[in-house]
Amino acid sequence: MRWTLVLLCLPLLFVVATPGWSQPTDWGVSASSATANCPSFCTSFSFGVFGGGLNESDASSTVANVQGTGDSRATLDVTSGISVPVLRAAGSSVESSLGSGFGDAFAVEGYSYDGAEPSSFTIDVSLTGVVVDSTPVDLDTSIDARVVVFQEAPFSFTSDYGTLVFEFGAVPIDETQLRLTGSSTSASSSLTFTVNPGESFYVWATLGADAERDLSSADALSTLTMVFQDSTGLTAASVPEPGAMPMLCAGVLLLASRRGPLRSKRRSSPRHEARELATNHFVKNGSVGLTARARP
């Protein structure tokens, strides 16, 4: 019976161990918030506590003071059938003040494709929010989102698009940008791309809510969401691998190797090597992609 289970498990373990079955590792979420004094450009930043990081699936950050408020949240939603980023952000400024509030959320999820033939995938992206700005002509208050599909390599876990593309050489496959200003409350777009068997890719997303001066607010806590029209053959990197069946088969093979033939000497169990997680190199001063913001 034992050897029958071994023979049944061998094909499954071969599939999991095949070199083409690559699993992305640079997934995670982060959230940051800040307020600042913004007469013409922003200075005197006050930051909320940074949340999230590499291989984290949930993050949040808030800050509130005399300058304004900032709020952001980022999650990888595994309830959708396959893990997808969900981002929320909001900012508000104080009346009769040059203060401003910012919320920035970031998420990246990796996917591997195990289909037998090349397949085309489409991701529908939706952004909803409310912008209140007494001086909308200056475009200082807005909600901005960017979603990009990247090739698996080269890639690095960072929220800065320029750094990712021009320094690390990441290759975009498709991308979209959405913006809400004035009276607009929603925007949508789609990304379509083709993946070959054994290939992997990343979905990278950022959301920023900026409310600068004039008792303004930018509320996108209703979220930036995305969904695959068809996710057949995809496995999200944030889902633990291997699954239950490969683990069971691995146990059967280990038991068989330990027991061996009748009266054979028991072998020592194999060593387990620890894998060190990459550090979140883009965290600077407790913020994600927050820099001094020049007024147009």
C-alpha cells in the first residue's frame, strides 16, 4: 500500500518541482499617511506610523493634527477566489490653513500560470471616491491610481515606478492610470495581456489621496479594486505553496525513505534550510513614495 501511494504521488511532485513552475516572491502591501504645510510647495511633513511591507497582506496608516488628516489602507483580498490588491486612501486639509493631508497605499501581488497553452487575461480596474475642493482649478486635490502588470523578472518590491523601471529594469506588460478631481466620483479601465505556460507576472498598484489647502478633502476609502475576468490556471504568490496534497505526498515519500526495506537501518531526517526574507528597501522616513509636492 505504501509503495502504491508513492507511485501515485510521484507525478504530482514532479509537476510542483518542475523548473518552469516559478513562484513570485516579491508580493506585499504597505500604507503611509502624512500632513504638511503647503504654501507653494510642501514642507514640515508629519508622518503616521508606516504599515505593512514585503510578504505582508494587510496594512494601514493614519495621522491627524492641526495641518489636516491622512488615512490609507491596503490589503490582498483572498476572498475573491484569487488574491487581488484592494487599496483605500483619504486626505483632508484644515479650514483657513495652508495645511494638507495625504494618504498613500501600495500593493503588489505575484501570479504563476500553470495552464497547458498560452492564455489571455483581463483585469478590470475600478476607482471610486469623493473630491471636495473649493478651488478645483488648481488641481491640488485629487485621487490618483496606477495599476501595472510587470514581467516576473527583473522586479523588486518598491512603490516608486521610476525606480522600479529605470533602476531595476522592470518590464511593464500593460498599465493604466485613473484620476478623480472636482465632481468626478468614479473611473474604470482594463488591462489585457497574454501569459505562456510556466510564466509568472506581478500586478503592481498604487493609490494616493491628496488634499491641499482650502478646507479640501479627497476620500477614496470606497477603494481602488480590481478583478480578473477569468483567473483559470493562476496561483497567487500570497497563497501558501505547496498545497495540502503535495505536502501529503512529500510526507509519504519521506516515510518510505525512512522505513526502507524490512530490517533496514533508519535514516536520519533531512535538514530544513531557512530562507531569509528580502528587506523592504523603499521604506524611507516611515513613508511610501511621499516626497515634497510642488504646486502646479
